[in-house]
Amino acid sequence: MTTSSTSASSRPLTRSEYVSTLPPWRRLLAMVNWRPVYDIEQRELASKRRFLESERRLQQLKNETEQLRQENRRLAALESRLDALLLNADSSSQTPPATGSN
């Protein structure tokens, strides 16, 4: 069995060139079966990454919000204690000085 010298030195066929060499029924099957799998997988991965990133960011925002709520409660408690201390200080300083009875 001999091989031609032109087939050994020829460049590889592109997909469209290869499909054009097929008979019509096989060309149709090749077109039907062709899927841009890599591109679809890359888009799905990018979509999943965006979703996971948004979920992570949402969880981070929830944690920050809860931390701010706790800090607000703590500050409110401190404010009420300070107001009570100031009120006690004002009321004790406003009592009239005791006068000695003659």
C-alpha cells in the first residue's frame, strides 16, 4: 500500500473543510451533533462563579448588618446609662443646700 506524497505534506483540514468533504447525509449528522461544548462550559462556569461571588457578598453583608445591629444595641444601652447618670447628677446638684435652723 502506497501513500501519496501530497497527503503527507498537506496541512490539516479545518472542521469546515472536513465537513465539506462528507456526503450530504453525513454532513447533516455532523452539523446536528456539533455542540460548542467548551464555550457552553465556560459560560456555565463563569455564571456559577458570579453566583457564588454574589452569594458570598450577600452573606458578608448580612454579617456586617448583624454586627452593626449589635453595636447599635450596645450604644443605645450605653446612652441610656449615661442619660441616667447625668439625670442623677443633675438632680443631686439641684437640691437646695441644707440650711441650719436657728
